[in-house]
Amino acid sequence: MLQTMARELAPLHQGEPTKTATREAYGNALVELGAERPDVCVLDADLSGSTKTKGFSQAYPERFYNCGVAEANMMGIAAGLASMGKTVFASSFAMFATGKPWEQIRQSIAVPRFDVKIAATHAGLTVGEDGKSHQMLEDITLMRVIPGMRVLVPADAVEARLAIRAAASEPGPFYVRLSRAATPVVFSEDYEFKIGKGTLLREGNDIAIVACGIEVPMALAAAEELAASGIEARVIGMASIKPIDKEILIEAAHECGCVMTAEEHQIRGGLGSAVAEVLATNAPVPMAFCGMDDEFGQSGDAWDLVSHYGLDGPGLAASARKLLDSKLA
Amino acid sequence: MTLTDQQREEILGSANTVRQDVIRMVNAAKCGHPGGPLGMADFMATLFHAHLRLNKENLHAPDRDRFILGNGHTCAGYYSLLSQKGFIPTETLTEFRKFGSVLQGHPHRNAELGIDMSTGSLGNGLSVGVGMALAAKQNEWPTRVYVASSDGESQEGQIWEAATAAAHYNLSNLTVLVDFNNIQIDGVMREIMDVRDLCEKYTAFGWHAVDVDGHDVDAIDAALCAAKDETERPSAIICYTKIGKGVSFMEDKAGWHGVAPNDEQAKAALAELSV
């Protein structure tokens, strides 16, 4: 007999949704941490205005290093500072913070398990107009595969601040994926973030939608649309992609019978793969994966792109219906 | 400061021990890189015995000196020096590269053994040295950071990113020792991808740079002393060496970059080194 655990819904933001970019929350969290902890240092690679590390650089110039357009070197410097006892945040756009210096992150940060937090902004499709050279859609895969690297993808400004603080207080390497675009605030201020824990955002037993980052509000919108036709979708926010919350996933699979994932990232290797790894070995159920299907992005308005690739509320709802059809077939 | 006769004897004796250990270790492992560490033995022994503030007593002192072996494949010699400093038991040396050994095929950071950084992928070490030197400056520590590198490693673009940053941050507490032996795995460096005049290059990047005979321990000592006198610039000491130095049949031979001597060859090499 399957025992249903008592579930607690995450406290959600009420009223008109305010919009803030997770990178803004990151910048503010750094200034906060700088005041609390003299060991915190911040590095950037000539993008401090965009990544929002500029606030820290102005408040604590003696602990901020602008490494110029040289990301591989920046990751080495981060490792060196960390080896001397510093907690280091290293930032750039996700493309240049993970793609270009992947090997330095592996060799110089992850192998010696240094206390370096790679906080990358401008991840995913929602970079928008800059197009495919800047739309990093492979970073979750690249970081998740590195032994010991924890991967956090906060959904909104509230969760971003908490994720940054959690990463700072836990020794060892982290990757925190942040966005350029202003997105709706999902969580209320009394939300508690825990590394390795997913959050139940909406009850439902027909299908479970597991999302991260900007896809969390999209999944909630899809659930509303599905509810109008009598389909109750459970929505789980999975900011902690590694370590991942196996318990909440297995429970969702048992109770909903099918699971769909949503991310502004390649399907291969990202959140969907992480969820599938858990379910395939613990609770195999029909699954659907929403994300980029083996293609690069393109220039355009951020939200037009999200719609184009089927990652807005209606797009996710349509994918959910297809999955439900195959589940019932 | 110049070396006393006693210091010189000690350094030369240590370099000879390095060479013998390297032959024994690589022979026991049946794989590894003997040529590089034989060539580097003199400048590494000078650094470890006359300059680097790292010993059993200060191992856990946060402001002690740091060392990074950027050309990590030459670690047999590094392990020998750490053994001579008392960090690694002599009998452990022949476990080099074997399953379960702390002496990994390329260095892995180990706080108890005095190994400050994991290396092995060429080009990565100098950037880490920049980070260590920045932390020391920020903390106002007397720490000096030494990085070993090589002519082959200087083909990596990241070295020049790090060189740019070190000069930009005025890291006078950072010194790189470049093993220049004109040999890399595939053959002669000048033919494969000539890095040209590294002293000129580092100078152009804003460093205090000098060329030295990498087997002249007095010249190396003088260059390391001069590096300490710098107040603004990082220092580069380009050490011109002979790969395989000390073993006649290995000297200047690219073939000995990454090939282990068999028992007979090891015996012949040790015989030359014990004279």
C-alpha cells in the first residue's frame, strides 16, 4: 500500500504579480553577504553591470576583481582565492561562465572541491535578441555532470536570493543559473528554500509538472488552463536540480501516473534528464520533456521565443494533454 | 644574498636525490614522465631548499608560501622534494601512479602532503597562482606564490590571460619558473609550435623577467632573490634546461618525455647518478 505523505504547499506570492529578474536578486544578495562575511569575494568578466555584481564592486571594491574578458583565467583565479580560504562568487553570462571555461571549472574548482559559486546570468532563451551565440541552453547539462557540483535554478527573485545564501553557507562548488528577463515573483517572503528539496506549488493527481527557473510560472499558468477542462495538474518547483529531491518525484509519479518536465534548456541532460534518472530506477511512468529539442535558439523577443518553442503556459498545457492521452491509451 | 657552500652542497645533493627518486619511481610505475623532472631538478631543489617557506612546522599556517606545479606531469620530482621535506615517507614514493596511492599520476591537492593544488591539465596553474597571490595581498600576508611552468605549457592561451592579470594586479608576490627545454611530447618545441623568446614575452606583458641557466643553482638563487625585491611586478624566471639532465642516454631526447626506463635502463641511470 502506498502511503501518502502529508504535503505542504509552498507559500506563494499573493495579488498582482510583481516582476523582478533573478539577476537583480543575486546582485542584492551579494551586497548583503558582503556585509555579513568578510571572506566573500566576487569576480566578474567585464559584465558586472549586466550580471549585477556591480553593487558588490562598489560596496566592497577591495574584494571585487574584474578579470576582463578572460573567463578561463577567472575560474583559475576563483580557485586560487578559494584555496586561501575565501568564498568566491564568479559571474558572467551563462554561455561564458560554463561553456568557455568548463575544463577550468572541472580541473581547478571541482577536482579540489573549492568553495567557488559560479553564478551565471542571461541563461536560456530569455536572453532574447542577442540570439543563439548568447542563449545558453546546455549549461545545466555541463554543470550537472561534474562530480560534486551542485546545481540550483531559482524560479524568481525570492528563491534566487535564498539559493545564493544557501550556496554561500554550504562549502564546495555550486552553479546557480539566473535570468536576464524580469519574471513574476512566485514565492512569498516567508518561503523556505532548502538545497535538495523540491517545492509543491499546486496540488493535483492527474499529471505532475516539474519545472525550474522561468518555467515555474509557466507551469502554474498551464495548470490553470488544464484545470478549466477538469485536469488537475500537480506543479513542483525543482530549483535544486542537483542534489535532486527524489522523494517528491517518486511520490508524484506514484500519485499522478505521469510526469512532465519544463525548462528553457536542451532536453538532453537538463532537468528532464535528472528527473528521468530518478523515475526510471524508482517509479517508471510515462514522461514528457518540454525544452529545446536538439536545436539552437534565435533572435527575438524573449517571451515570443518562449511561446515559439512551446514553453509558455499554452504550450506546456498542450504537451501535458498529449502526455495524458498516451497515459490513458 | 648568495648561496653558502653548505647551501649549494645541500641543493645539489637534493637535486641528485630527486633524479634518483624519479628514475626509481617511474621505473616502478612502468609509466610516467622522467625527462622533465630530471631537467627541472636543479631549479626545483633551489626553490624548495633556499626559498619556499613550506615545512612540517608551517604546513597549516595560512600565510606560508604556496607552490603550484603547472606542468603537473613532472610530479615525480615534486613528490621527491616533498618526501625530502618529510611530507611523504620514502617508501611511499614507489607507489607513485599505483591504485590507491596518494601519489596520483598528476598532483591532487592534499593538505597533509603539502600539495597546494591539483594540476595536470596544462595552462591552468598560473591562473590559480594569480588567485592565491591576490588573496595574500588582500589579507596583507607575506605569502609568496611560486608556479612551475614550461615552454610547452606556454602554448596554452590561458597562460597569457594569467600573465596579463598578474601584471594588472601588480602581483610582486608571484613568481613563475618556466622550464625551457625545447622538448614536448611530439618532439622539438621550436618545430611544433615555437613560443619564441619567453623572457621578451613576459617583459612585454609587464613582468620582471630573466633568463637563467636552469642548471646553475647560484644563478637560479640570484633570480629568486631578485624576484623577492620586486615591489610592483610579478617575476618570470625562464630556466633553460636539458631534458633528462644527469642521465647521458636521456639528455635532450624527446623520447624520454613520457616513457619509463625498464629495469636495465633504470640500473644504468642510477649508476650514472650515484657517481
